[in-house]
Amino acid sequence: MKKIGIIFLFFFLYATSLHSKEVKLIKILDGLNSPWSLTFIDLNKVAVTEKSGNLLTINLENKIIKKIKHNLNILEDGQGGLLDILYLNGTIWVSYSEDRGQGKSSTSIAKGTYNDEEIKFKNIFRAEPPIDSGYHFGSRLVIQDNYLFASVGERRQGMIAQDPTKHPGSIIRIHLDGSIPKDNPKFKGKNDWLPEIFQIGVRNPQGLTLSPFDKKIYMSNHGAKGGDWFGQVKFGENYGWKILGWGGKNYSGTEIGPKWKPGFTKAIYYWVPSIATSAIAIYKGEEFKEWNGHALVTSLKDQSLRKLIFKNVNEVKEDIIFKDKIGRIRDIQIQNNTGKIFMLTDNGSLWKMEKK
């Protein structure tokens, strides 16, 4: 019986630990200008945002890049610009740093009907108040049924993330048309919260994804000097920034606060020191079917792709799939029909990952 257990453990570890020797990285193209996000329009076409404000389509077969005109009022400032993009059934949603005048901007969301030539967007959300800062926009989008979730960074304002009368430092939930759900926390006992806010206490959440398995929404949060984490989006809860430091410190080296304490949402997994977490995805597909249900986490700092097995949150297993291969990874998407993995890097490249 003991021998059978050891054999089973061996095969389990083999099936869940494909590393760089078992994956093939294929560069589709380069020359993009600070790309930030991609979304599939169909099997052979993606739409891509560039932080500078360009909205592009890329044909994955012939590699032709086409620019789409739009009417967004973008302020490219530091980490801000044209950020996340999401396509569903003929509609495009984007998040961006909206120019609010006098150097101020907000994490805003707009939607429009998809067109290859020109998209006329209409704002459906803007974070209030506008802030003069080029930092921490968060800005990922996820659709769950008729809800649109978005991460809104705290713009390097620290304790604003503990003020639910302001949007920065929160996860918001609105309907796909921008209207406010009547079952949001404000209407369920959080009377002082803004009506769009679903959860508070985050710093710079650059990863947000819906699991196709348990239908829960997961996020990654970029900490300070250490304190990156992966966790679940939860109704009416508080991740604790800047009361909690999640194991990190201020850039000056001073302590922020404890890693966690009762009364705050506890993350599923932490990275100390920081790996500079970016986009995430919960894998579902045939290409790497042994990964189904696992989280893929991209990194900017150490240029890695990591995999988390988190079915048992008290015993999370982390694998580094590859590191220092393609650059700082900004976005990751799974191609639905194949399960192949597509990634954007800060240095302007689009990559595909498949099995060798």
C-alpha cells in the first residue's frame, strides 16, 4: 500500500510540474509600443492595447497589425495610459487613465461596439476623486454573468484604500452597461460605501480573472517592497492596505504593518520579496490539461511565469514554468479552442506557449 502511494505521488508531481524543458515559446511578433493587454476577437485575431493610447488588431496568421480609431480621452502618465481590454459578443470594454484636467486622472472604464475601423466609446465608470499621480491604476477587467468587475489601484495614496467613500484602492462591480447592481455591499449593510465598490483595501491589483471551474474571481496584487499576493475577490471584505503590509516594507525600508491579522481578508499566497505580479489566468484547456484549475501568475520583476496549485489553500504548491526567457510579462490569455497560452511583454513582443 505504501509503495502504491509513492508511485501515485510520483505521477502526480510529474503531471503538475511541466517546466521550461517541456514548453515551447514562440515569438509571434515584436515591435509593439508598451503593450498592456490583449483579448481574442476570434480564433485568429486579437485586439491589443498600447499604453500610449493605440488600439490595435493583430491577425495571428499573417501577422498584419491594424490600428483602430477611437475617441478615448487618455492621459499617458507613468503607469497610466490605455490599459485593459475585454471583448465579448461584439462589445469591447477598456480601462484607461482618463485625463480629468490639470494633470489629474482616474481609472475609468468605457464600452463600445466592436468595429475594425473605428470604435466610439462611452464611459460607464470613472474612479472618484481624480488624482494627480502616475502610479497604481490597477485596471483589470473581468466579466461574470451580467457583472463587470474591475480593479482600481490606490494611486500611491496609501490609506485612501481604507476609505470606501472613494474608489481608489478597491474592487468595483457594475453591470455590463455601467448600471449599479442592487445587491452590492452598499445595499447590504455597508451604508457608507460607494455603490460600485465590492471590496476595499487593495494597492495595485494588476491581475483579475474568473475561474471557469468554481466561478470565483481571483486577483493578484502588486505590493510595495515585498508583499505581492494572490487571493480571491470577496463581497464586502477588506484586504487591509495600508494597515497591513502583507510581508512587505515601504521603499524607504520602514515597516508598513503585519502580514495579516483577524478582521481582514487573508490572501491565498504571498511573495516576499516581491516578484512584481502582473496578469493572471486560471488555466482551462487541452494543451496543458494537467494544469486545469491551476492559476498562472505572470511577473514583471523576475520575468517569470508561475503556476499555483491552490485547491487546498493551506498547502499551496508553486512551480516556476520559466524565468528570464521573454522579458517582463504584462498580460496572459488562454486561447479557448486550443488551450494555447498567449503573452504580451513590456518590450513589445507577443508570444505563444505550447507543449514541445
